[in-house]
Amino acid sequence: MPDSDSRSMTIGDLVRRRASLLQEIRTYFRSEGVTEVNTPILSKFGSCEPALKNLTLNRGKKKFLRTSPESYLKQLLSHNIGDIYEIGSVFRDEESGPLHLEEFTMVEWYRTKINLHALIDDVRRLLVSCGYQSTIDIVTYGELFDLASGLDPHNCDNSELVSVAIDGGVRLKKSDLNDRALLLDSVYVSTVEPLLKSFKPIFVIDYPKEHRAYARLSETTDAVALRFELIINGIEIANGYDEIIESGEQKDTFNAENNLREKRGLEQMELDAPWLDALASGMPAVCGVALGLERLAMVLWQIKNIRDISLNTQ
Amino acid sequence: MATYSTNQFKPGLKILVDGDPHTILVNDIVKPGKGQAFNRIKIRNLKNGRVVEKTLKSGESIEAADVLEVELQYLYNDGNDWYFMDAKTFDQVSANLDAVGEARFWLKGQEICDVTLWNDLPILVVPPNFVVLEVSESDPGLKGDTASGGTKPAVLETGATVKVPLFVEQGESIRIDTRTGEYVSRSKES
């Protein structure tokens, strides 16, 4: 791989490298028969996910800048048009630091008729076609959590999570003590996350149901969500789901997120009706991945600060 | 009560953690994939210098520590406390032994010190990097005494003991580096 010092990369180099990376991604999808689409960036509906902060526009009526193209892509999928992908900007308010941008480029794609493990292989092939050489193992969330904290994330008591989190220097409020999703995150950031930097690249699978996001739960044990995260050098590169395709189940998930939002003192979000309608109209079984383009470029070009990859020169 | 939200965190910010004032050294945002964002901070306790790591949920607030760093002139010690004065306003504050700490070995009066005030009270006194002090007690050096590495102990007018070269005599003034507590040179100042 070329130089590791980003400051030696001129804007010209950066523009050319980004262009060839995009080309490699498009070539891969073309060879796989996945169709590129461009969906709207503005939406009437913001993301319900409690961990994401929507950026909004207020011109007459409130509009949201998308946090991902998921809603529109799922609406398209319900028309049985086959596999699709989109490359475009997404927005998350107040994200900053060397790994986060408020506006970044998402590569998001959906493959019908495959399972999560086939999707993981799909990601592996995409990375290889972008020039990534290393092998990537699969580890379960439970194995990682146990290794780092000694706890079983699927079965341990909240009180055990609290005590490990506090030992790890996390400040918790009384209202946090029965927020299991938050307690899992607290233990994760204080024990697992520091370990990951020294790990080989991994796909983490089998997330606890509290972190199911929009993934289906396993049919064998519903304590586990059919999701993966790709983590390289301790950095999350991609997130994949065996997607919820039942409208009722998706609605329950949105409602659960709004409940969590209420508990955490966050704004209630209007449910994304077109998304729910699309699922209700009949949706093929589908797995999807969201991959951060700048994060992938950080790995491929060995760059430490995501700002060195963004074309935002301000 | 002033507070800072995590999105205002940056190195140098003074915050109150576990009842003590701390300064932020490093501020990192950590976000597990689909989970809650956290700020992981490395902070130094301004009272004892200890560095610890804390993790807070992003968006939370933490109490600001009313900490001020000022230059004050050392006046005198009354046997209990050390008194300092602001040379502009003539306001005086007293510092206890915890705040003055090692600095007490280097202060005889008049020195301009960096004093950290928390809620208007001194919690840390840093003396000037170099001070000149008189040797009040030291045995005459013996020529050829190399067993002690060419140095001998000397008691200074402030009560501190430092190692000095054999040629330094009682009654002389010497320059001390307060950061290491070591002899630097003889001084022509009296």
C-alpha cells in the first residue's frame, strides 16, 4: 500500500484514489448483478434509532437529512427489482473526532435470497476486489464479551453489567441502571473496545437482542440477532443484517426504539409509514450491509484520521 | 452551578469529578456500532496529579470546576499556612500544607509562584523554576573526598537539604532547579 502519512497526499491524489476505489466497488457490484440506484437524501421521516442524531432542515415543514438510505432502498426492494446498492452521503449530527464525520459516504447494498453467512462472504469478496488482502475471521459477540469482561451478554444480570461498567470507569445514572442496551454498551466500550485495536480483522456476529437494530432474531434462539459488524484495527467498517421483512415486527421495533428514546429523554420520532407499507406490500427475504466508504479507505490507505479522506476541505 | 456538556469537552477544560477538580488531558469519542456514543476522557486530578480514565455517555453534562491559574507573590509562613498576594490587587490568600507541598522547600519570600485556585482557594503552588537560596549549614568540603561523588549535603535557609559540590561554603548563595531539587550553580546574588 502507498504512503501512511496522509499529509503527503495531495488533493489530486485523494481525488484519484477515491475515484478508483469507487470504480472498484461499482465493478464488483456490476459483476454480481447488483443494480446501482440513487434515492432521495431528504425525507419526511428521521431515523428512530436512539443512538443516531438526525440532522434536520426547517423550511416550512420539518425535513430530515437521511442517516442512511435504508428506508428508500427497502421501498424499492418491495417492488421485487432484485439486488440493489447505493453510494451516497448520509448525515449524523454531532459526530466528530478522528473516526466520525457529520457527513460521510455510505455504501449500502441489499442481496435477496441469501443468508447472513453468504452476506459475510459477499463483503469479503468486495474487500478483495478493493485490494484488501487479510483474512477476516468470525467471532461471536458473546465470545468477545466473555473474553473482555467475563460476562455472558445474553444471560447475565443487569447488576453484573453495572459493576463491570463502574469498575471500567463508566459514570452511570440511576435511570441508566435498567437500560440493558446502554449497560451492554457501557461494558463494551470499557472492556471490549480497547481490546479490538490489537485484534485481527473480525466479523462480530450474534448480537444480543437489545442490539438487534433492524435485524431478524435467530430462529433457534431469539436471544440472538442475525447481525454482523466488520471491525478492522478496532474500527467498525460495515454493519450487516438479515433484515426484518414483516411490517408488524418492524413497527414493534420502531416502537421499542421510541420507548427507549423516551426513557433516555430523546425526541419521539414519527414512524416511517412508507417503510412499513413497503414491508406490508410483500418483501422478499433480504440481507443488507451498510459500509462507510471513508472508513474503508482509512484501512486500505493506512490513514488515521477520517478527515484526511473527506473531500471537505473547509 | 456551571456545567459542561460532553460536546464542549476538550483538553485543558476543568471539571469536577468525584469531588475533586480535574483537567481534561485527552477526549475521545467511542461509539459501539449501533450503540450509545461515549466520551472517554483522560483527566488529571489537580490536587494530587493523579491521572485517571473516565467514560461518560455523550450528551451528558458534568460540573465545571471553578479553577483559575494565577501568578501570586509568596509573602510569609505563619507556622501553619503560607500566604500569597496578588501583586495587582494586593488581595491575599493562604495556602495549607497540602497545596504548598514540596514548594515550601524553595520559598523564602518575594517569589512569584503559579498558584492554582479552586473556588478561590489555593490547591497547588508551583514555585519559579529557579530560585536562589543561602546555604545556612554545610561542613567544609574535604579535598580528595571522592567517596561522596564530589558532593556534600547542605542545609538551605528554607530548611531544605540539597547536594552541593565540595567547594560551596556556608553563607554562599546558590541557584537551585526546583523541578529536580538539584544544585545548578553558585549565585552572585546575595
